[in-house]
Amino acid sequence: MQISGAQMVIEAFIAEGVDTVFGYPGGAIMNVYDEIYKQDGFKHILNRHEQASVHAAEGYAKASGKVGVAMITSGPGFTNAVTGLADAYMDSVPMVVVSGQVPMSLIGTDGFQEIDAIGISRPCTKHNYLVTDAADLPRILKEAFYIARSGRPGPVHVDIPKDVTAQIAEFNYDMDVNLETYKPHVKGNPRQIKKAMEAIAKAKRPLFYLGGGVINSGASKEVRELIQKTGIPAVETLMARGVLSYDDELLVGMLGMHGSYSSNMAMSETDLVIGLGARFDDRVTGKLSEFAKNADVIHVDIDPASISKLVNADYPIVGDLKNVVTDMLKQTDKIESENYESWRETINNFAELHPLTFHEDSERIKPQWVIKRVGELLGDSANISTDVGQHQMWAAQFYPFSRPNQWITSGGLGTMGFGFPAAIGVKAAAPEKTSINFTGDGSILMNVQELMTAVEKKIPVINIILNNNFLGMVRQWQTLFYDKRHSETDLSVQPDFVKLSEAFGGIGYRVKTKEEFDAALKDAVEKNVVAFIEVIVERFENVMPMVPSGGSLFNMMLLEKKETK
Amino acid sequence: MTESSERRVVSVIVVNEASVLSRITNLFSGRGYNITSLTVAPIPDSKYSRLTIVTAGSVRVIEQITKQLHKLIPVLRVYEHTDMVEKEMALVKFPVTENLTDIDSLCHAYNGKIVDSSENVIIAMVADEPHRVDNFLSVIKRYNPKEIVRSGAVALER
């Protein structure tokens, strides 16, 4: 059929099964918005800033496992969206972002709201396109969705000049994607898998090291089974929270800069790292030369460029995790769980020596308590998003995650302002779950305008603001490494968060006691409208344990032992 | 950490489409890798182009470069050459008052000749291995070259 470029965008979205688009209109994308007005194949959520649209699409993608979709206009609309693209690229989030561009005849003339969008998005997307002819649009959109979700997922940016959205051309979406130059490895090399399984059978202190790739691949079930079957303990990265349930006996915990003592010690003592979909990020490894020093490394990843990038892999396996782990499951007969009994005991002893905990205070609420309490009250029934900083680390440490896609956070890029819009996307993807955003008094102000989006579209996200009147994580570093010179991190001057939420039509609570908190959370869940719960917490609490930047993983600063009477 | 940095030649086969060259060069600049020379031309009767990139780096860096290049969607193949035939061309402009016989003989020794002459200048061309071109260019300094242009290396695996 002969339709306009703008109609093609709509038709392609519907054909791809898109049910929600996050976006913000503007001059160059108006033709497409005109078609959005006319259609009812998907709903459009109007965020109040383009960055929020992209984060919302990320949240949607992370909670649903589907491709997130955002739409923005040219120039400032696009540049506002760049942070979201970069965030999605770092965390391998499948996403298609469509932006308007000035008409072809104006490109290169410094036209109104013109910017070289694909030049800017090139280093922060998996791939991008400038569409110069509507006849190419069906193929490009089909490729964009395919590239976004296949292999190592990532954001794909499609920039469409305004005259191309008006141009009429033939639309046929019923085609196969055939990219001769892009064929992701799915199946792992059987010989390598066999060798890896033999190495596991020989190892005395093997350790699973699980990354976000397990969730992206949808392989949590298989990974849980493999761990159960082999009896080998596992540590998770920040991005892998929820792969194993919090109560799984073989889950040691999260490793890395703010990982638990037992996880970091296990990684330092292991003789075989079994890396599944993890990328040996510097926040995980600490000092590279000391990382898992005496261990061989099995590394399974869909991205060959991640293998031996930082840590040399003795057993590299390129492939989709779900596929590879399914193959591994067939070769576990030589692996005896009993052989690792003393290793598991060693790890348990680490955990007993320095458990992951915090000291309660009778005067003030401790931020960690809030996380734990929400876990006790909501547990599996909530999806958890966060912003970036201390609250994020406490949430990762103390929330009882029980399933994959429950935990939505900005890991690689560390984007403050991610949490609230992401939680909106999460709620849109999973309306049956309570959508909680743990945030700080710094982060929440970075996308606070999303109150309007949530109110308008009746998306009841509950934002729990752990208010310590500080840019907490930076303050922690200043306390520890800059001789307590708290440069520009004191956030004592603040808005009234309750009134702020109310001004937009949301609800707000300011709580100082545990009882008040319980009541506020209960009330917010029942009222089912967007809420701010501001919790006044201990100002100078530090996230512990902590591996100082560049230090060895086993050299942790630990929670000070409380004096016992 | 101090791994030895060596000269490497990498060939990349890419789909011949808009902005593909900037995808490649962005990858180098974004990671702080240097390009010594880069040549690109379409492969006859195909939709592909071939790039020859001369760069420097340790084994680990080159492995990363190769993998990252491969990760780009329009990249079909990446060859890191070890056993190859490698050639580079240079054009040099000399004043016509210099000793043209000497220059002509030198050019011959480096697979070249005088290819153009005008009232005031002659242009000489050589085509040889890059290190031999280096050599040629240092030898001809005494003939007061006015302008020198090198093509960058092209290579084929044996």
C-alpha cells in the first residue's frame, strides 16, 4: 500500500507489537504525531522532558523484556534524549528511538532546531539511521527493531527528516531482515562448552559470577537450575539482582565496590570464575591485577568484544546464555555438589564474620531500614527502580529480590534522574505490580517534572525519597577521601517535597518514625496515585562495605563493629 | 601493564553506505587509538568497500580494535594482517632545476618514475613498501622537494 512516511512509523510500531510509546512532540516530528492522534493501535505517554521519555522506555523494556520505544523531535528534543540513549547503550537495553529531523533541503544549513543527530548518537547507540527516502523506511524500521533486540541488545536511533515523513511510498512490512554483515552468534561452541564443564568438574572452589546478560537473555530459569544442580555458589553484579532469589542458599550476594564481604572474599579466593553475561566492570573488579588472582576464567557472553577485554578468559564462549546454559545443563554428570561442601562452608564463614548489615539507631531512621521494610511489606509484589547514589546501593544490598526484571536501575552510566521516569515505564509494562522508585533528595529533582506525566496518565509510582540533605554518595567520598571537605554536596536548602507532589496533583508524606513510614506506605499503596514519601534519615550514614576506587576487592572498608556492653 | 606497542595493519570490509567511514574513525578516536594511515575505496562489482588501516598497539589493544570493528553493524569482515603484501604510493614535487637524472634513477629504484612535468616543477611517483617509501623520502631531501603526498598503505594477505 502507498502511505506516508509518518503512517509507516505507526504501521511498523503496530506490526512490532508496540503497545506503549513514550515521547514529546515538536516541529520536525509533527507529521508522525498527527498520525498518532488518528490511531488507536498503541497508547502514547507524554512525558514532560525528552530525557524522561527515553528513561521511561528503558524502564518499560527492562520490566517487560520487550523493545522500548520513544519518540522525540529534532534539535533540543534530540539532545535532551542523548543521556537516555547513552544509558541504554551502557546497560544493553533494547530500544528504538525515533527522532524528527529538519527537512532534507535544510540539512546542513543550520536550520531551526537542526543538529547532526546521528553524528551525536553514533557513539551511544548500537546502530543508527538517517532516513533519506520514505521507500527505505519499512526496511530501516524492521532492521532497527531486529538489531535492538537481537545479539547484545541496545538502543537503535532512527532520524527522519520532516519531508520524508510526508513523502508517500510503498509500505510492505512483511519481509525478512537479511543483514549480511550482522549475524549474532547464538549457539556456543560445543567443544568450548565441553572444556568449560571439565574445568568446572576439576575446580575445588568454583564461583558463578552472574551479570545483567542473564536477565537480557531470559536465562534466569536455566541459570537457577544449573546452580541448583551443581551446588556451586554464585555472586551477582548490580545488574543481575533478581536472577537468583534472595533466599537461595547458593546466592552469596552482590559483589563489587559495595558488594558484601562474603561475595568479594569468595571472588578473591575462587579458583574458577564462571562468568555468565557479566563484563568485569571496574566497579566489580577493583584493582584488575588482584582480581580473582588465582582463578581460571570461563566467560560466556553474546558479545565477543566483552570477552578478554579486561580479564583474560581461559575458556571463552560466545553465544546466547539461554542456549549455552541449556547445553551446559546436559553435561553436569561429572560435577559433584559434595565436592564443594568445604568451599560453601568457607563462604558461609565469611558471611558470619562480616554479615551485610547496619546499625539501628533509636533517634533516626536508618536508610537501610527503609529498604528492608519495603521488602518485608511488599516483597515480590513490587518492582523496584532507583536513581543513582547511596540509596541505589542500599536498595541493591537490602531489598529481597525474588525474580528477574524486578530490579530496574542505571548501572553502567549511573544516571541521576533515571528512577522516576523509569518507574513510570515499569508501571506501564507491569500494571499489576506496585512500582516503587527509591530515590534521594538529589536525584529526585533531576526529573521531578514527571509528577505531571504520572498524574495525567494515572500512573501511581511511589517515590520513596531517602532524604539526608546531602548528595550522599559524593559526600561519602568527600568524608572518606577528601578530608571531610563537603564541597557543594550539602543540600540543606530544599523544596517542601510534600507540597511539591501536591502541587502537581500527587500525594505526599513526610515521615520521621518507623510507624509513620509504615502508615504512609500502606496509605500510598491503597490510594493508588503518584506519591512522594519523604523519609528523614540519618545524614551521615555511609554505604558499607566499600572497596576504595582502584583498590583490591579483598581490601574492604567495613561497617564498624558496634560496641557491645 | 606495559605491553609493547607495534605497528599493525588491519583491513576492514564494510557496506558501502553513508557515514560508515565515520563509524570506523569514531571507534578509534573514542577509545584513544591512533590511526597512522587509512585508505578506502569501493570493491569492484560489489556493495562493499575495503579499508586498510595502519595503527599501533599492543596485542590486547589490537584484539579489542578488531572485535569492536566487527561489532559495528555494517562491517562484514576484519583482517588483522600478519603475512601480507603491503604497498604505498608517494607523489613528490621537485623544482625543475634539480638534477632530474638523479631523481629519475632514484624513482626507478623504488618502483617509480617521473610522471609529470611543467615549466617550473616535475612530479615523481614511487610505489613500494611503506618503510621503503620512508627511505626514499629521506634520500630525496637533498633535491629540495616542494611538496610530498603519501597515499597510506594498502595490503593483501598472501
